[in-house]
Amino acid sequence: MIFRFFGFLAVISSLYGGPPAPLQTFTLKEYLNHSWKNELVHFPVDATTSEKNLALADSNGRFLPCQFTDLKRQGDHLTGNVWTVASLEPRSEKFFNLVPAPGASTAPASPLTNKGSPRKGTVSLSVTQDNKYVVLANEYLAVRLPKWTGLVKGPTDLTRLPAPWESVSRKTGSWLGNARWMNDGPPLYVKEASTQIIEQGPVKVIVRQSLTLADGKTYNATVQLALGQDAALITEDSTIDAPKAAISFSMKAGLDADHIFWNNQYTKTDHADSWALTDTALKFEKEEVICKMRPWSFWWLGDITVWAGFYHMGADNFVGILALHPSRWSPTGWDGFDRTEIPVTTGPNKRLDLTFKLLATKKKSEAGVETDPVLQKIIRGEETPMHREWALTVGAVKDHVPADFKTTPRLRRQLIQYSEYSLDEVKDYGFNFTATKPNQAHPCLILTRDDLQRVRRQAQAVPSIKAKTEAAIRYVTQCGAVTLKKEGWEAFYAKNYIGNGLVEQLQEAYLGSNDPIFGEMLAVAVKGLSQALLNTFLEKPTRPAIGSYGPWFSETVSRLLFHYDLIAGTGVLTSEEELAVRNALVFGAQVLSHPDYWHPDRGLASLNPNMTNSIILPVGLLGLYLAGHPKADHWLKASEKELKTELKDWVSSGGAWVESPGYQADSLDGMFLLSQAIRNIQCRDYFADPQFKAMMDYYGFILTPPDRRFPPRPLPDMFAAPMTLPSIGDTFAGWITCFNGWMAAATAQTDPAYSARQQFYWKSQGSYTGRGERAKGLTMALTNPDLPDKTPAELSRSFPGFGSILRTSWTETNATYVCHRTGPNHHHYHDDFNSIVLYSKGAPLCLDFGNLYQPVRRDEARYHNRVSFDRRNSREQDPDATGELVDLRSLPSVIDYSYGKSHSSLGQEDHRHVLLIKSANPLGANYVVMRDKTVAGQSNQPFYWNLFCLSKDPTITGNLVHFPGQLGVDLDVHMLSPAMPRIEKDHWDWKQEIYVWSGFSEEQYGMHVAKQSSAEDFFSVLYPRAQGQVAAQVVRSEDGSGLRIGHMEGTDLVLLSPGKPAKFGDAAMSVSGEISFVRKATDGSLRLAVVKGPNNESTAAIGDWRLETSSPVSLLVRGSTVSGESAGDSHVAHITLPPRFPAAVVSVDGTPVDASRQGRELTINFPAGNHTFSIQPK
């Protein structure tokens, strides 16, 4: 029986005479130089006619197979869709006319009722039925579907019902494969089952299989076969959540398959190499999952394939399965495909089965509680029915398994046709749009003509730009001038642009020179990139599916766009070539915005923020450049939405980015490029966004002092060691970028003071113009060495998502620097919560290892400068570990304090309190004191205090470990607690090619101190010594609350007893409270500081001088000159003066203030914030 719905009209082609005048004309035009074969396409009907029967004719009047759906009529106004099958040659155009149908051909098509076997020798679409089967057939294949209607008379066990499809056949007539229900769980009883032909005509047929269980849960499968299509399209929908129930599709029946032909994703496994096209010969020795079919997989999972074929070696028949349209599959989310994937399993007796599971609903309780904004975009807890789309095909082995494994497999081309880029979708890509500004001057997107003129002037006058331009011209000329002249543009593109890697230098040569040859070379690059784009996705796909390309492909599209913007309209490309480039850009925008490419809301994404950024934000660039395209506004709005989300959710309070410093660069280029383009094209300024500015201030503020290891070899444009980003998480040693310089140029007009600070950060990195990611080659013009710079006023600052930075100076090359990494941000970080990085006296000392992934990724906690927990011998990170920054207090010239907490999944905690004791002399007594107060989650849990140093083999003497420095600065580590510490040495080194410095190596020695419980703190002093400096004498106070240290500048008392007020000292020097410090220097100067403690109990005293306060205040006394600093909330400080100290004037930030004095005690009320003050005798 046929179910005919209202508005459905099928018309068979006819050759009766010429057609009347068309009611509507549809055009198919080929824009991509691609050949399209037997594509199912539809056109929207919108005509005024009273005709009841319609047909479709070509431009020569020949009637075509066509089928109408969704027809609606209001009076004589008819709307709906008309379907046909079309082929289109490269650069061709076809016209289709909607006309009244001749009377003789108006009968709707009817299903044939002959036997249930494929029709032989026919090129038409057919449906045949008998009491048992419905068979759909065309000229390529037939699909046999069991007829469910009438099979269920009462509650029937699901496994007694035939599967919704049974087998497939070629024109030869033998049935291949066999599907059946299986269920190893509780019985599932079916109360209703039916088979319906829901659409039938000369172009396509759709059959629906439906069943309802006794509990009301449902399963539906629709099978579509169309004229001229070599695959049947199958869609499954189910609300059944039965983990042990499935459809098992055996490849033994009729096929006896012993080979699987498939394409692995990235991860290499025992079955296949990375990205490998694989023909697996099966052994059937044991039950084994060879691969799993998923419609989308991008990176980490192995043995994943989007398509697979099955055959018997030496036989002719081949059956293929393709997973289609991943963005439509559900449940969605990170684990969606875990439920809907199709395992391909082998076993004894030559068993080879595909298992279509019935795991439908994701329960809300399974999603858990997730507060991370990136994970919130991926992990969803909604209850979602199962939806799965796939294709079934059949053919000859020789047509599907290429002998050389170099030809694009037919299954891969079928995936393009039926899922990724069907002509029915590509025809509506909007290639023929009218540009909003057809006469736009170029460049206009990232650079303007003013930028181009400026950088060409600077190439003549500014040494750094002149040197860079000359180097680029020299390299490009040597590589490609002869090739282009003698061998032509294609040879130049392949040999030189790609082979010699001219992406960056060619643009720099063009920007810095008026020589037209570089414009001609860019034109070649543009033509080559345009064709490469089409090859990648249509002609010669290089990955197994659209989702496999990941974020890196966007660089190809961006490169094409930026190259073209530089030379558009300059005459180096013909009008035809420019049109081809525009079409390629439209296609590139459609690729990047394709729902099956990258779709975080559906779980089609990685958890890496930079990857989503790298795909979505470049689409906005194309939206701006292709203004006038029907989707241009949509592309831009989607990208801006993503940019706003990143600025809101991916920038922590204070400016820290959600990813490690190294990986932040991978997101910054997308944010900068889109912001630059929006400002240039639409005069809106994202660079002024407070979050954007805070983020880039953070990115500069965390820079280390100049790192003498870099450059490891002389560079012509780097004359001094650069400040670098700390090698924390997945960050290379010596990481420098251009982004602070770009930010300086972007804010020079709107915020000169901010711009000057950004310029300082950039110049401190050697004015580096590399590491621009997608902007490489343009950064020479996006930065400006002529802009003024200014040193930041602050020395130390907290960044809650990241941790804190403590330093003694911005301008001293020998400055001391502590990075206390303790924030909760975790993307591309390691298990490094509460770790430190230390530079001092011109040398990097305690570092995170600066390699990425090779030879191994040292991400385990014990290889970081932190307290680690139980996982002593594990290479794994603790997935639930986290950290937080609790407090930062800074008295810039005397002392900084940072407090962070780290937590493990097993309940342990480490409360790390870090003091940076400062000297006015960068080579003086600058050192670090740390107290780690540990909390056990269970009894007798072990803790390990770990520290690595860029040193030679250390020596251990009692509680003192001496690290002989590699760069002339040694480090003494005094372990004051636990008593009689058990110290073990460690060592690790690496060699790797790293991005700007090429070959680089690093060797560090380490120490581990173990304790079994939290009865004692880890209490330590890290004392750096430059060459020739004597060791410090460190003695712990009797109660363990602090220490006395004698050093080259004098004697210090340091109290570090957080949460437990204490006091120690003598009549000459004393401290009390929680955190206090005094220094009596050999030059007669005195330093006193109180950082933290209760009221009336927090003091620092030397001789007749005494400071009492509960908030950060310091005093520096040099003879009769008294100065100091205050910080924090508003508070009161009581300063006891020497007996004969005269009447005094107190000034705060240079302005006299009222201060009360009773006898020797001077009371000063300090306002909130950071302030300096002085006490001057009248």
C-alpha cells in the first residue's frame, strides 16, 4: 500500500512535442571547476498557475524525470519543491524550466508489484513488494527491507522481528549482508510495527520502518533511494535506551568478507597508522573491534573511521557503509558518539558484524556539574533521542579499493556527494552575489593603504624593518625569480611558494618594496591557494572526512584572503582569475561554517579553546570581505558572538587567558585579526574592550627577566637577550610573540599610555614580529617600532585564573622574578598548580621544562616545582586537580607575598605561602622563602616537595642542597622542615626543534623531599648566589615560625607563620604577627615590614625603630631619611621613632598629610591602595 500525502505530485518524463512557455526557470551554474555526476537536486517552486500537472524540461525542451514535494496552493499561487537528478561539467551552466505537463504523462507513478528482487537491465527507479519484502532498486543497487506491517499480533519480543533492513545487492542479483536484532539485556516487547512507503516517484523513493515498544518507546528507520544514486540513505530515530540491544549487520552472508577497507583518523594504533588508508586482512582468531564508525572525529581517538568497505579477497562484491551528517546525530555532546558509534567487530567462524546500538537518551545526571565555560559548550545534559544517518552502498572491489592507495577512494567521493558537499547544497552557496563595494580600494581588511605606505617608508629608514625587508627580498629572489620566469606559475607555486615556504617572506618583500615582481609572485600564490582549497575538499581530499581537517585548514583560507587583499585590483590577476578567487573564498567560508566541520554546540569540537577560535573567527573575516553575500552578515555575527564569548568567558578576572601562555598565541591571532578587520571595515573597536586590554596586559606582565639562553645563536635583528613568556604548561622555552607590539599599534591613538606599556613589553621581546600565526608576513606592518614605550609602574600583580607574578625590577637585566602558578585555569597546562618559576641575578634557575610533547610531555606533578601528592611514579596528570590564588600582597621595594592552594582528587591540599625578599641591589640578597602547609585527605597520605634547577649535578649536605648554576648563578636550597629531610636527586633533559630558536636543549637537576603526613610543614629558603658570593647562613627559629639569615648585606629575620601568629627575635631585632620581616644591613640601613597579622600583634623592630600594623607597610631607614610603602585596604600604622627623633612631616605620595604623634609613637592613617610615604624632620 502507498501512503500518498497531500500536495505530492509525481510526473514521469515525456517526449511529446515541445513544452509551452516556462512558468519558472531554474539555473544550475558550476563555479568551482568541478565535475558533478548524478546529483539529486531540488528547486523551490514559486509560480502562478492553474495547471494541475507540471513537468520539468531542459533548455532544449526535453522533459526530465522530476518529482514534486511540499506543494501548497493558494488560488493560483503554487509553492513547493521540484526534484530531479543532474550532472554538471566544470564551468558549465544548465537551465531547467517548470512547464505544464503534457496530458499523456500526468499519471502519478505507482509501485510495481512484481517479485521482491532487483530489476535487471533498467535505468529507472523501482519499488517491488511481496508478502515478505519491499525492495528498492535503481541502476546501481537494490536494498531489501523486511515488511513489518502485519507481523505483530500481540506483544512480540524484539529479536523475533526482522531488522529494519536486511541486505543489499548489485545488479548481479545476489543479496549481500544480513541484518538482525540482538538483545543481551532485559526483553523488549514490540506492540506495533509497520512498513510504509511515504514518498514514491520517478526521482526518489522513501520507505519508513516504525515500531513501538510496550512501554511507548519508539524506533523508526527511513530508507531513501534515488534515481542515479549509488547509495541508499538510511536515517534512524529512537527513544529506546537499551545498552545491550542493537541491530547486528553481518558481512558474512553472501559476501564472506575477510577484508575491511577504511581510513583511520589521527591516532596511530595496532590496526592502522595515523590518517592511514588501510586494508585490514582479518584473522578471526578472537573477538576484536577493528574500528568504530563515527561521522566525526578530529584528533585523539584511534581506530575511528567515517566510512568502511567490506569484501572477500579474490571476489568481486564490495559493500560500503558511510556515516553521514555528524551535526545531525544525537545524543550530542562530548560523549554522544560513544552511544551512537557503529563498532566493526570480528570473531571466530569468520564473524564480521557492524553493531548499530540503541543507546538513545543521555540522562541529565550523567552530565555532572561543569563550571568551565569551554566545557559547558561541549558537555550537555539534555535528554536527547537517538538520531543516526548513514549510507549503504555496493559495487565492485576494483572500483573501491585502489591498487596504488593514492587515488581518492570511491567511498571518500561518495561521502562528499551524500554528506559534505552535495550539489544540492553547493548550488545555493551564493557565488553570484553582488558585492556591497565593488570598487573597494585594497588592501582594506587587515592592512590599509596607509599601513602599506608607512611600512614602505620605514623599510627605507628604520633599521629593523629595513633589515627584515632586505632579508625577505633576498630569500624570495634567490628561491623563486628564475623558476617563475622559466618554468611558469605552477612550478613556482609548487617548488618555491610551498617548497621553500615563502608564505611569510613573500608578503614581507611585497610590503617593504615597490618592485612589481613580488605582486606577480603573490598572484601566483593566490591562484595556487585557490586551487589547493578546491583540491583539499572536492578534487583530492587529503583527510578521511570534513571533520578531520581541524583548525589548521583555516590558515589556508586566511592566507588566500590576505594575499588576495594585498593585490586585488592591481592588475596582476585577470578579471576571470579574480572571479575564480572570489568563488574560492566563498567556498572557503562555506567550508569553515559548515555544520559538520566544527560545531561546539553539537559536540563536534575539541576542548581546546584555540581550536574553536581558529575556525570560527576567520569566518567573520570572510564575512567582512565578501560583504553583499547573502550569508556575509551571518558569518560576521557568528564570529563576533564567538569573540564576545571568548572575551567574557575565556579571560579570567585580572586578564589571565584560559590556556597556557604558549597556546594563548594560537587564539590571539584570530582575535586580533577579526578585531583589526572590524575596525578597518566598520570602524568599531574591540581593542578598546576592557577585557581585551586586561588580557594583553597580563600577556606582557608575566614576561620573565631577559633570558640569557636566547638567542642560542646570533640573530641579525635581535641584539640582546629577550624577556620571554614563562615555560609553563605547553609553552616552549624562550617563547616570544608579536602580539604586544600589535596591541601597542592598535591602541596608540585611543589609549597612548596603555599603548606605551604594550610597546615596552614588545620591545622587551626583541621587537619580535614572528609568531603571528595566520597573520605571519603581515606583522611587520601591524607593529610599529616608532611608537613610544614606557616601563610598567607595578612590579608584582595577581592574576586569579593563572597565579601571581613577583619581581624586583622591570629594567634590571639581573632582576629576580617569581611566577607563582596557582590559578584554576587548566587548558594546555600541566599538573602544575602551586608551582613556581624562579629567575635571579641574570639567570633562569627553577623552571618548568620548556619542551612540548617531544620526547615526552612532562606534565606529571612531581616534575614541577610544587608539592605533589600520591602519584609519585605515575606519568598521568590528576584529572581533578586544581588550584587557586588566595592572596597577594606587595611592598614593591622590600617584600612580596603570594598564597595559593592546590587540591588533589584524593583530598590532599597544599597551602603554599611564598615570600620574595628584595634588595635594592639586583645582585644582592634577593631570595625566596616558602612554607607549604599540607592537608591530608586520608591518614598517612604521602607528600613530595619537588624542585628542579637549571644546574649541574647538585650536592646534598644535611638539609642544604647546592645547585651549581649553568649560567654563573648557583642556588642554595635550605630545607628547614621537615626535620632531617629525606632528599632524593633527580635529572631530566631534552632536545627539540622549537619554533623560533630551532634546535635547543635543556638540562635540569631536581630534588624530591618526602613526608608521610601533615604533622610538619615544608619550610624552605631558595637563596641564589652569583659567582664569588658567599653562602648565606640560615637558622630556623626555635618554634619553626621563621628564620634568621645572615648574608652578604647583613642580617634578616623572616616570620612566615600564616594563620598562626608568632614572634621571635631579641632586643636588637624582632618580628611578630603572621608575616613580618626586618633587615639590618652592614651599610647601616634598616628595613622593616609587616605584611600580615592580627591587630596589636604584628610588628617589626630593629633597635629603637618599631613598626606595628595589621596590613602591608614597610619602612626604609637610611640615617635621617625615612621612607616607606603601604598597600591593601585603608589601615593604621604605628611607627615608634628613636628617642631624639625631631618633629616630622609625613607625606603620602608626595603630599603632606596629618599624622598624630604621642611621644615616640607616630600614627599614620593610610588610604586604600598602593602608596609611598616619607617621614622628614622639620
